[in-house]
Amino acid sequence: MPAVGASLANRRGMHRGAVPDPMSASIELENVTAEFGSFRAVDNVSVTIEAGEFFSFLGPSGCGKTTILRMVSGFISPTSGTIRIGGKDMRDQRPNQRPTALIFQNLALFPLMPVWENIAFGLEVRGVDKKIRRERAEELLALVDLPNAADKSVSQLSGGQKQRVAIARALAVEPSVMLLDEPLSALDLKLRQHMRAELRAIQKRTQVTFIYITHDQGEALAMSDRVAVMSHGKLQQVAPPRDIYDRPANGFVASFVGENNVFAGEIAASGNGQADFRTPLGTFQARLGPNAGANSKLYLRPEHVRLSHEAASANSIPVEVTDIAFEGNFISILTQDASGRTIVSEARNDGSSPLPEKGARLNATFDPDHAVILTDDVPLKAGAH
């Protein structure tokens, strides 16, 4: 437990409205569905989030991730299915009866209150003594690295500082589960990257269960213990970030998380986890992904494409360099094959190899282990964790 939690625990029972020690809780969604008229926003989702885990729901707008967050918080009731927090069924439990705290996109800070009163507002509602509220606010400001901000007004804070105050305010009521609905979306890129590290550090210090909603793959991969990728209300994959990126469950996950060169075709032969994949450009060798079969495609990430003057014995495509895009820490090299389709490769911006000239005729080659054959969209079965 962090010192901030321990100091509060020492005071427990000494004042009216005392707040219990923070304790992380698991969350179980069992066959949860949410319907709005004829529209099914969440479709039979089952997943268990472990106590103390940083868990992200990742997906495009309208995929159902925010609806899940609002059902966990109690602002929306599921049409069917069960939600448990810490093993307790949340049916008929109002938002203020649940051990959760929700941080909205707009933060909803009170502009006429000083920072410390913003943080302590939930404690005031619970009848906690003013002296204790002030002490708790200052402890939390130290936790989020704003030790001298207690008496500042909200208008004096930067965007990143406001984010930290919102987090401190949510932590003040000692939630078992913190719910964050795209809280960094309004920040510029540099500040978002900084706040990712801050959020992750705060979660690790407090050990509160975090459920994070985002459409930004970088946020989800950088911060999470596990990620649930969603599409059209269904879970597509639940796994640690590296597995999501390196071993996508289907074509949707591969396309949504990171970049890919995608080749249509059909499996010609298969065995031992690999297959020959026949395309208009030739037949390539690649790994078989989960549920690969009819209507599959071959997915190849740009960082796994090599450009060389010599053709390889397998998995080699003659290409012409059409453009080079400088991206900072890496360089995208755009090429075209004989059919005119674009194949992208990536090179690190470390000077380790010379860049090709525009118009250069080369061969795009790749290792069979770095290409995967996937079906487009195979959601997880109900009950998959």
C-alpha cells in the first residue's frame, strides 16, 4: 500500500464518514448485452478483469466500449447478463453504491473551487471533517506530483495538471475500481505521451483496478496489462499488448492495431502451423492464424518487409520505390508491385542502412514467420477470458 493509503487507514473510524482503505476489486462481465431499441451496442460480452489490473477496452467509435464502462459504473443497466465487482452482483446497485470512480472526457472540475476542494468534494459529501479533507487532498496532490497546487484555482492549471487533479479527486473516495473514459483525448501528442506514463505510475502505486477506454492503440499498448479489442459490440481479442500486436486473433485486430500490408488470396496447402497462400502476385509461405480458412487474407507488418536487390527463393515481390516518408524515429518506404498496389516497408532512422532512391527497382521479401493468415472478423465466444 502507498503511504497515502496507510496514513488514511490510521485515521479510520476517528471521524464521521471515514473512508475505508482502498482495495482493488475484480470485475466480471458475464454474457452482458446492451440494446437501445433495435441497436445492439454491446453483444454478449464475457470477460474477467483481475483485481489491481490496468485493463483497456480498445476499438473504433461506436464499438460499445463506453457503453461497457457506463454499465460497470451503474449509469446504464445491461439488457441482459451479469456484472460483478469484487464477486458481488451489481444488479440494482446505483452508481453511488458501487466501489467505482469515473473520470469523464471533460473532467468536470469545479472552476470556483480551489484545487484541494475539488479533490475533497466527494469526502465533503460523505461528511468528512474539513481538516481531514485538506490533509487527504494534499496527500493525493503529492501522489500525482502536484504538491504545491492545493490553493490554486482550476484556471491556473495546464491541461495535464487538470488531468492529475481529476485523478486525485477520483482517488479521494478510495475506489476499488477506477473507470477512465478517454481522459487524454483532448491533450496534444507530447502531453498525452507524458500522461500515459503518469497514469501507469499512479495505477501501480495505488494498485487500484483501472478500466481504460480508448480508440488510441498507442495508449492501450503502452499502459495496459491486458487489452480487449472490440468491434461492433463484440470482443475480438483479449490479451497482453505484445500478443495483441504480434499474434492478432483475426484480420480486424491486425488492421486496427498497427499497420499492415494485406494480400487477398486463398490457402493452397497447409501443415505444421504454416500454409502456402496463393495470391495474384504468386504463392507465399506464412503462419496460419487462429481460425484461418476460407475468406482469409495474408497480413504483413511494414517493419517485417525487407528491400533488396536480390530476389529471395520464397516470399519475394518485385517492386518499384515510389515515395519515402520521414516519420521521425523511422522512415516509411512506399513501393508498388506490378499490379500497382502499394507495399510499405519501414526502416529505422539510425543510419544503419542506406535508403533507396525513388524509382529504384528492388524486391520486397519477408520471412514466413512474420506473415500471418487470418480471417477478417471472428469474435471471441461467450465466456472467453
